Amino acid sequence: MRKVIIAGNWKMYKTQAEALDFLRGFLDHLNETPDDREIVICAPFTALGTLSKNLHGSRVRVGAQNVHWEDAGAFTGEISAPMLVELGVRYVVVGHSERRQYFGDTDVTVNLRLRAAQTHGLIPILCVGETKQQRDANETEAVIIGQLDKDLRGVDQERLVIAYEPIWAIGTGDTCESEEANRIIGLIRSKLNYPDVPIQYGGSVKPGNIDEIMAQPEIDGALVGGASLIPNDFARIVNYKTVV
């Protein structure tokens, strides 16, 4: 049985005080959220402790946005899995396109981060996706299959989440058509050894399109960027309407 996971990726937004303000406007909306949905907030490192403390006993899980492959060492600006575990983190985003584009993450380092996360009991959310140039060149399938082949070596697929995030749709307002997202996510699933891996869609997910996205049979949730910063918007996404 595949799990539905709705995760917010706050990126480099929200101080500790702003994170607390968000929770005051968000948590009351969860009274109507069906029990079959896992809710995750992936926050900046500085807000993780505050969120973990204030979400204790709630149904919202705390996630980080990156993890190093070593437990400790001279790696300025990085954070280790044991540090995240100590803060009560459950999930961690790995291989986001912004990490790959701006901070030098490669399929090799993504694989190392995935394995380190799992070694310490964290559940990684692996991001894969193609650029606009790659899509226009009809390279989408080859790019994603190549990422999966390299990123998942030695990774336990039973303790994994994958997010399909077409790079051209992240923060642009352009959303991949839900049927096309479903097709690509079905392709991803066909390449896995464990078919029940939850696979999310990410890329300009909004309150206005979440119902249509979640109506697709292959899509198991969403990795939400900008809309996850607004309590009412993220609550509407978490409480998406099941289309009968």
C-alpha cells in the first residue's frame, strides 16, 4: 500500500519566529485532514529544533533540506545525519535541482547523501527531473532514468520517497500537465525494484491544481515550494479533495 506524503519545502525562508507564526495559522486546519496522509515540513536548519519541539505529538513530521554523507568532519556549511536525528528530523530532501545547479551536487554525491540518511534512520526524498532544454530535446525519459540508475545504487527503496520535479516548472508558475506528470511518475515506478515507493509531484503546486494532480493514479503526494509558506494555502493542499 503506497503512502500519500504532502511535504512543504520552505527553502531559505522563515526565521524561527516566522516558523512559529506559520504553525499558529496552520495546525488548526489539520482537524479535517484524512488519516491516510503524511504531512512534512522541510525547513531551514535554524528552524528545525523549534519546529520539532512545537510539533511534538502532532501529526506533522519535520524534514531537512540536505544532509552530508559523513557523520562529522571538516565540511564547513554542511550538516550530518546524526545532527538531524538529534533534532527530531524524520525526512530529508536530497538532490533538489537547486542543490545540483547552484551547489555542485552530482549523482555521485546525491547517492552518498541518500545512503548516509538511511544509515541513520532518516527517510530521504530524492528529487529527479529534467530542464526545459532537455524536455524540448525529447531527453526527459533518458535524463530521469539516468538519474535513478546512478542515484539509487545501494539505496534501500523500501525506505525512500521520490519527487518528480521538472526543473522548468519549479517556481515558474508553469505546472506540468497532470496527465504528463502521471506518465513520467509511472515511468519512474517501472524502473524501481520496490513498486510501493511513494512518488510525489513537485513544481508550482498550488491550491488551485492540487485536486487534479492528486486524482492521477500514479501520484502519491506533492513536494510543495512557495505555496507551503502560506498557512491557508498549504492547508488547502494538505486537505486536497479526492475526486470520485
